[in-house]
Amino acid sequence: MFIDEVKIYVRAGDGGAGCASFRREAHVPKGGPDGGDGGRGGHVILEADSALSTLIDYHYKRHFKAVRGTHGKGSQRDGANGPDLVLKVPRGTIVRDAETGAFLGDLTRDGQQLIVVRGGGGGRGNRHFTTSTRRAPTFAELGEPGEEAWLELELKLLADAALVGLPSVGKSSLIARMSAARPKIADYPFTTLVPNLGVVTSGERSFVVADVPGLIEGASEGAGLGHAFLRHIERTALILHVLDLSGGYEGRDPLEDLAVIDGELAAHAEDLSERPQIVVGNKMDAEGAAGNAGRVAAWCEEAGRPFFAVSAVTGEGIPQLIRAVGEAVYEIRQNAPADEPLYEAEYVHVPRADREILVTRAMDGGWDVSGAGVERAVIITDMQNEEAVAYLQRRLSKMGVEERLRKAGAVDGDTVHIGPVSFEFESHEGDGRAGG
């Protein structure tokens, strides 16, 4: 079963909580704070694996969660980081945020990794909050929640050459003759419903060829499974355009078929029509194929396209075709930019700045305060500890939250929402403290 599009939910591990403890030793009745820090939660990482060729594993299981970090302990013992959760995907997998559509990454090289959600940071132990006026802090930070997201994974096959053409022109028979691939082959249209990959050896060189299911007129507009099939041609360096020289059951004209597929490739993506192309006339063993081969050869010579007349049944012309494709692929590889993908990503994902603070009116008439930094400060605060809450108030004031609320029109008594916590606004203008 070939799956090339899936939607999955990923959640990174939460950070461990810091520890509030004090050193206890003989003859030291009031030792200083020695609480350890919590460990970081595990990231969720996608890794390209050349041994995979489909996203089928994510068709049956769609929810994935990394392990949290452990809590800090006394005697300055920090908690352990949660292990990262590594999910293997095929080379050629594109990753997008399912909610925003933002491009996150394109995994094209074997072993390439992409952190899709990050584990929450561990909370700091109470030893970090000692000052000249606070000699024995009784609070520590909570662990930060791990990130979570719904992701869209889309697989675009990474092949050096792709066999394209109308249904029943013999693409599956060709890939079976050229490589060790063994696709389903039958004498009727739409036998191939999923792309097949085969490795072809040509002397000391080798290349990967893809058998893309038959396209039909209107495929670029979604006719049949057009978009699903055409996406697998986008990364291909070389197109092998396969024609049925026998004319098939309907007596089709190979040159008309050539024009149809050329039009669909150009309509799907402009650069596809400019991609290097070799025209392959198949079924030379059939009656009447020689005449059509002459007409197609003349057209290709005038158009400047290489043409090979072959028979997947008898093997006629196959060695010459393999050598030509091997040389063409080798030349394309040599001319490709070093250390760069042949086709670059279309988008760049830019995360929001950590210090950005936004104040807006809430549905209940109060105020919503948002921003990665300010929300994190609230989330990691132990609201059951008065000393921790007082520390948060001073921290929010230094971050400029109170000033922004006043400028927005907040008055004493208004409800202020920051993340999962709500406060009553109390202005402390002039005394350096934050309301709450």
C-alpha cells in the first residue's frame, strides 16, 4: 500500500520541575538553597531514511508524544533530559504545519533531521533565585510544557528519471525490463495505481527510475488522480516520455499522445516542460510500430529531443536506452550545485520573536496578554507559592506588561488573562511592582 500524504499530531515532552530544597549537613542547621534544575523534555524529530518508500506507518498511527524531563532534586542534582522521539520518514518528505500551512522542512538527504516540536525547558531550582535580600528562596520554577502541532507530511519521490505517459503505453513493463522492480502488469488501462521505484545499473553508474501511473488529459486540473501523480515528477531530473508505437486498441496517434502529456506537464509546473526529456517509443514488436517510429523519430530530431525505439517484451533497444539515461543522469548530477538540493524549498518559516508582547481586548471585557516570553514566565510559575507569585509580578513589570496594559486603557480591577492564568489588574505605577 502506497501512502504519500498523511496528517499526524506530535507533542514534545514537558520539562521537569525545579526543586526547592536546602542543604542539610551536620553542624550546618541552616544551609543554603541547593535545589537542582528540571530536565528538558524530549523533542520530536523527523529523520529521512532511504530504506523507506511510503508514509504508510503514519496511516495507522497518527499521534506521537515524547517523554518529559525528570524533576530536579536536592543537593544540586539536576533532572535528566527526556529522550528525543525520532520518527523515520522516506527521503523526499515535505513537512508543513497543518493549521497555518507554513513550510517547516524538506527532508531530501538520508539521515537529515528536522525538529518539528521542541521539548519544554526544565524549571530552575531555588538556588538560582538567591539575592542579597532573598537569602533563602522557598520557590522553584515549574517545567515548561512541550510544543505540540498537527503536521502535514507529503512525499514527493526522489528519482533520477521518471517514466511518464498515457495509460497502457508499457511503463510498468519498461521498469521491470530495466531494473529489478516487479510492478503489477496487465493488458488493460490503469493497472498501475501507485508509483514504483527501480534501481538501474549502467556500467559503473546507477540511477533510480520511477514508474508514474498513467496520466490522462486534464490531469493538471485534477482529472483522474492527476495531482497525486504529477507531484512525483516535480523532483525528477530527467523525464522519460513513453509512447505506444502500436497505437493501442483505439489506434491512437503517438504524436498526439506526446502533445497531450507535454501540455499536462507544462500546465502543472512551467519548469517541467523545460526539464531534460528523452522520448521512448515502446512496443516495437507490435505490427505497424515501425511506421510510427519513423514519424516520431523525425519529429524528435526536429524538436531536438533524443528518441529511442524499444520493446519491453523482447528487450530491443533497452541496453542503448539504459546507457543514454545513465549518461544523462550523470551529467545532470555533475552540473547540479554542490551541497544544494536540485529544487529549493518555496517557503521559509520564521518563528515569532520571543520578546513580542501583544495586549488585546478579551471576550469578557478584560485583557488578553500574549507573547512567547510572557506566557512562558506565567506557565513556569508555581501559583500556590506566594513568594513565587511575587517574583512573577516583578518579572512581568520589568518586561513592560503593566506599562502596555496602562497604555491600552486597563484600569484597576480589570481582569488580565496571560496563558492559562487570570489576574486582577492593580497598577503600581511609580513603585516598580507589577499588578496581579
